[in-house]
Amino acid sequence: MKKYKNYIAMFLVSVFLGIILSVQLRTVNQTVGEGVFPIYRAQELATELKKVQGEKQAQLNRIDELEEKIKQYETSEADKSTYAENLYNDTMKYRMLAGYLDLEGPGVVVEINDPPVDLQFGEGFTIIDDLQLILMVISVLNAADAEAISINDLRYTSFTEIERAGNHIEINGVSTNSPIIIKAIGDSQKLESALNLKGGIVSLIRSYDYIVQVRKEPNVNISKYKKIKELIYSNPVEDAN
């Protein structure tokens, strides 16, 4: 009987020790789990953070590269635009000088009419008979820095031909007659003064009994040169430098 009591006591002690050991193991596991997990998690988060920071820096570098390219493109386009604009402006300037554009601006209008009938003798005479007077008016206007000139709305250029043909004149191959109306664009005051100079061209024309009127205009319209001039024998000289 005593022997059975000893077995029972040992069993109970074993169970009790097992319960205590189980409780201790659970406590240790909880303690270790609570301490180790945050460490590993912190390391994992640090690794992810480092990776994200690296990707962010890469994107920032890419943005800088793209912005630099955009800046280069803008600068390049600005240079091209400036070049194109200057080229266009130069082209327009030389086309205006050559007479291939319609122009408008301040200037003067010179109207030359034939003498009144009662002052004419025989069959009468006309400004067409005194072509040199028209050419002198053109010369005076050019000397006064006229930027564009027309005769009876026919553009006068360095290529313009003025020829007597019967009872009329031909300008740029177009027949015209009196009255002669010469338009010029430029400094209207300077042009008018040059024409009306004492003893000048207007006085000379009037001395032949022609009726001349010179008036300043705020806006003179001059048509372009309508003939096409081809250069057959001329070639540009290459710059030796």
C-alpha cells in the first residue's frame, strides 16, 4: 500500500513539474518572440527603405537628365527660331529692295499734268515728250533716300526700263500715258523738300508749263515689280576666305 502511495506521489510530482515546465517554456517563447521579431522586422524595413531611397534617387537623377535635355532642346529651338527669323527678315528686306513686294508707308505723290490747251502750240506737247524730266524726278527721289518708287502704279526698280513708244511710254513693258503720277515711300518731309528745292526739279518742270503737284501722304501704296528677272550670265563670287 505504501508502495502505491509512493507511485502516486511521484506521478503527481511529475505532472506538477510538467505543468511548471510547460508554463516556463511558453513564457520563454513569448519573451524571445517579442524580442527577436521586432529586430528582424526593423532590419527588413531598413532594407526596404534603403531600396526605396535608391529608387527615389534614381528617379531624381532621371528627372534632372530629362530637364537638361529639355533645356538643350529649348536652347536649340530658340537658336533655330532666331536663325529662321533673321533669315526671314533678311529675305523680306532684300525682296523689298528688289521690288518684289507690295509696300506701304509715308511718302509723297508727284502728279505731272500736261500744259493747259491755251498754252500749247500747234499739235501741243505732253510730258511724254520730255521723258528726261520724269527720270530727273526719279533721280531726285533716290537721292533723298526714297525706299520705293512707282510711276503710274508701275514699280520702278534697277531693272525698270522706260522707253518712248509713239504717243505713249512703256514702263516695265506696260504702256502708259500722261498724266504721270510718281509715288515714293520714305521720309515725306525730306522727299518733299528735295523736290521743291528752289531752282530744283519742280521749278524746272513748271518752267515748261507742266502742271506739277507735290503732296505728302501718311500712307502711300506701291505695287510690286511684276516682271520676272532671270540672271543668265551672272554668278555669285565665292568668298576666297
